[in-house]
Amino acid sequence: MFRRVLALVPLLSATAQVRLKHNSNPDPIPQPNSFLSDTNSQSGSIPSKTGVESVQVTRLQDGARIISHDVGGAVASIGAYILAGPVFESANCPGLGAMLQSAFAMHGSKQADLLGNRAAGGDGLYPRVHKYYINLHVNCRRDEWHAYDLSHSTAEERAKIKSKWVWSLPKTSPVRDIIMMSLTKPPLSEAEVNGLSSSADARLKELRWQRPTEYAKLALERVAFYLEPLGSPRYVPVENAPNLTFQVLREHYDRYTAPPRIIIAGVNVDHDALIIEYENALSKDSKPSAESPSAPVGEDGVDINTEARQYTGGELHDHEDRAKAILTKPFMDTETICAVGWLAFGRTSTQLRRYASSLVTKALLDVVLTNDLRYNTDDARAQSAVQAFYTTFYSAGLLGLTLTSRPEQAPKMFLDVVKLVQDMKNPSQEAVNVAKLNARVSFLNENTVNVQDYCDFLCNSLFSKSDSTMVISLDEVLQAIESVSIADVKEVIDMMLSHPTSFYGHGEMLTFPSIRQLGL
């Protein structure tokens, strides 16, 4: 069985590469022979026998942080991340961060098309929206991302080039044009913002009808952290779209854009060259002034160490006639889509063991759902499916599951899966071992399938405090997964069940009972 599970790794990676090829120019991350060998955990380095360099982090004088890792691939990915995401928006103006991310993604797609490359920001419905960051990516060949090739230069040559570098260069680069300049000259125009605002309703409907379980998970975050920073939506609510004007977005951008709130991450790039590109992108005319009104990190009203206190738990039922709304749906069937979740641990360096335990618990829940329930099926007409999910923030997370069913089956399915979660406190050692293997595969599949996924991982591996250069490496996470025990899984389940259950459902909900009436 051990050999069979490991054999899934290349298959999963190949499948994901094919799936993402149309929108992210993927270049597979070379996997080390063993992520579990002894390494320096503080440096975040992959074992030296893989032939790749270690992760490099630099904090510049203006407060910006540069992180890079050359894994030896042919495609480079560079991302600019600004601490201006949905958690920093006002509770009375939801969707501001998501709208700004959509504007950045639109700008990136246009510029990338001009360069003949493809910058990925997510799918066609909504770009990938991080709770804390607004980001923009560029993916290109590793020999064309910067103005001058420094990858084969000596340290003395690099210093000489840097000393002669001027602010205005005759030759431009994708990094400077697409990412860096976006940090000083936001890609916002009144016409584009008005277009995004007017199309918010259509885009949200596409997400709601075509990917109902994904929409349910996003809506569950608003319910679980109601009116708290983590409850800010990753999409633009229809009712607030008209209020997200060009002026509102520009004010939000100006308030939260400053070098200490910026992270530049690069994969398959030269670290020194990336620093030079950043410094030269900030021209004298575009550098933030000393009187900049931008909110410093830590003084913006958001504390990542208190995320668990934001969890309120809640319940929301949205009844909708999906069969009538989706006229092309086969057999005009009605269905109920639900998402249920509990508070879980986050992924900070201080609770890395608990983060790994949560990953294993999620994988264990998938195993239990597959073995103990018969709802999961490949028959689309059966309309029944249950799937676990684990959404991480920083010091908190949300662990739960989604279910899709016929309305008459939904209440029983819901009670069955909740009972399974409650009975997971004492799993067998065999089940935990299988879950650890699955968690390892899932973690690598989500973060190392292509260069852009790994670029996002590098950014998220940095602590969000402006003066931190500590990195959580792949090795550390995989080692923590390997060391998870039955007691660790029990700790995660106890954490979940000690807080109120959060629930969101849409579709046919008239016959679905309140979970509070069920004692949850």
C-alpha cells in the first residue's frame, strides 16, 4: 500500500500541470530526493543534494522584503504582494479588496498578452484573492525577466553593475513594467473600475451557479467571522458593487501601499538582480514621500495573533431555485449545497506542529468520508458528494466540509458527516499513517506543482510583520506532518468541537432544519 500511495505523487502532479497549463505557464518544481533530510530549518533550504540554491530573504532599507528561490527550472515567476487585501477594508464597504485584486489581475493579463506571456491571477470567474495581500504576477522565461543577465556574474561584477545602475534605463523588463510599476502607479482607470463594478453581478452569478461548493466555502468565511476582518469577502457583493468607485479604490490603495507593506517573491531568478530590478522600478518621481499617509504594519487595526478571537460561528440559509435559474441543468433537478466548518489552527511558525496536525486531520476526514459514506460517486445524476476542506489564514484556520445532495437527503447527510467528525477523536494508527501520506501529497500538490504556486508559497511563508525575515520552509512543514500523532489529531478535533459550528447553505433550503435546533 505504501508503494501505491507514493506512486500517486507524479500522477497528481502531472494532472495538475495539465489542468493549469492554460493560465499559468507552469514549470514543475524539481522535487528533492528527500524533503525529510536534516537541513537548517531557519534558512528554509531544500537539501543540498538536490542541486538547487537555498531560499534567500533580504529586507531593504525602505522596509520592502525580497524573497527568492532558484530551483533550476526554465520558467521564472515573480510576484508583487501588497498588504492591502480584504481584511483591511471597512466592514461597511465589503468587496473593496476583491475589486482591487480584480483590477490588478486585469492589468496583468493585458500586459502579459502584449509580451506574449500569460500572467495568471486565477480562473475566469474570480482571481485568486488572498485575505491579506493584493498581488500581481508575471511568468516568463528565466532569461527574459530582467534587463540584464546577472545569473552568471561574479559577486564583484554584480557590485560593479549595481554601482553604475541609474534610475532611467534604456532597456525595460517584465518585472519593472508589470509588477514594480504597479506598486507606484496603480493599474486603475475610472473606465475599467466602472466596468468591473457593472459586471460584478454577472461574475458572482457565474461563480455561484457553475461552482456552487466553492461559492459556499467563500460565503462560509463571512458567516464564521461575521463583521470581523477575516469575514471580509473574497468576492464583490452585488449590493455594494455600485459603491466601489474609482475614488474609493484609489484611496484604499494609497492608504495601504508603502514599502514596508510590500513583498517581492521570485522563483528561478537571481536574488541580487531581483533587488536591483525593484530598486530601479521605484524611480525618484514615484518613490513614496516621507509624509506618505500609508498605514504602517501593526497600526492598521489588524492583529494576526488574535484571529481566533474573530471567530463567532453562525448560520445562514440562502434559498434559491437553481433549476429555474440554470435552464440548461439536466433533468431540471433541485439540489442543496452546504458548507459546514469549525475553527482550527493556523500556519504561523509558532504553531507549525498544529498546522501540520490540521493538514493531517483534513486528510483523515477525506479518508473517513471515502470509507464510511457512500455519498461520493462518479455518477453525476446521483448529485451526492461530500468533500473536506481546510482554509488557513495566519494564527487561525477553518476546517470543515462541503456537501451537495438532493434536498430530501441533505439533512441526513449533514448529520452523518457531523457525527463522523465527532467520532474522529480516537483514530487508529493505520488511518493516521495513511492520512499523513495523503496530507504530504496534497501539500506538495497545492504548493509545488508549478512556479506560480511556489511563488505564492514563498510569500505566505514569510511572517507578515514588516521586520521579519523568518521563513517557514517546505522541509519544516513536511517534517511536522511526519511527526503528527494520534494525540495531535485529537487536539485538532477538540479545538474544532469546543467552538460553535458555522454553516452556510444555498439551493433548496426550505426543508433544511436550523443547525441550532440540531444541537450544534
